[in-house]
Amino acid sequence: MAFDFKKEYREFYLPKNKPELVTVPAANYIAVRGTGDPNEPDGAYQRAIAVLYAVAYTLKMSYKTDYRIRGFYEYVVPPLEGFWEQEGRDGIDYSDKAAFRWISVIRLPDFVTQADLRWAAETAGKKKKLDCSAAEFLTVDEGLCVQIMHNGPFDDEPATVALMDRFLAERGYENDLGPGRLHHEIYLSDARKVPPEKWKTVIRHPIREKA
């Protein structure tokens, strides 16, 4: 049976709909960076998603090619994730989507190396006639975080984030957002097929104890 990150690491992908603390180990990702409104038709964000999936599925299906990845085992491509920030702000202003700076990512199995990712980007680019040169190998070590399952549209996230903030304040913690420590979302619903009121999104913030 193919390895499924969501099933094997339920504590990171399927939190409850109330805030909880979690220590997240370092993980490797395919990443594409960009700026701007993610809802812009055929915009930078939509193009980044196309690149991510092209490279991710090239890696997943590599065992059917002449390219061999050491330690390879069959796996389910993990869900799309995103790290978000807006310059000059500690949090997120959802009404100013044009100000977003984002890193869109898909998690990689530990056996995938930077060399494997370069091969996949080149191979996917040729096969799909798509410029995959923006795909990079990214390691993120989030450490101690607060997370929650958000149900509903993205624009309703502020109320959920407020629950997280109150939870932290009651326990002597605070957000630790800043360079390399970003608002993190994991998308468990296919927005093309599922109505917004049924979307499920993991929201995660890195935190620290209050001084």
C-alpha cells in the first residue's frame, strides 16, 4: 500500500477544530515563491501550483522511468500547502490580497534529494512544455506551533486565528511570526470541486513562550 502522509502523520494533517500545541519536525518540500493575489486568473500563484504538481507527480512516477531514486517507495502525493506573509505586517490582512508574499509547497518524502528534484523539474518541464525552473528544494523546521482545523472559506480565517491567539494568551505563549516563521496553511479540500463552506484548511503558526 502506498505511503500516505495524512494517515501516517495525522497529528500534523488532521488536527481538531480547536487550537492545539504541536511540535513539528523539519520537513522537505518542493517550493515555488511569488507575490500577489492568489485568486488572479492565470496569475503567478496559479502558475506556481501547476509547476508544483508537475514536479510532484514526476517524482511520484519516477519508478516507471529509467531514473532511479535511492530508497524510493510508492507514496501518495501530499496536499498542497502554503506559507504566507505581507511585508510590514505581523499578521495577515485578508482584504489586501495583492500584498501577499507566498511560498507554495508540496511535501517531499525524505528519500528525495536536491539532485532528484532538479531531475524532476527538468523532466516535467520538457514533458509538459512548462517552465519549472522556479521549483526549489526547501527545508522548513517549524518547531513549536499552534494549529487548528479551519472549516469554511479562506476569508473567514480571521475568526479562527483569533481563537488561536486567545488560546496562546491563556497559556503564556505568543506568535513567533517573522522571517522564516510564517503563517502556514495546509489545504485538505479541492477548491475546484468542493463548495467554500465545506473547505478544510489546517492553519498553523510558530509560537514561543512569552518573555
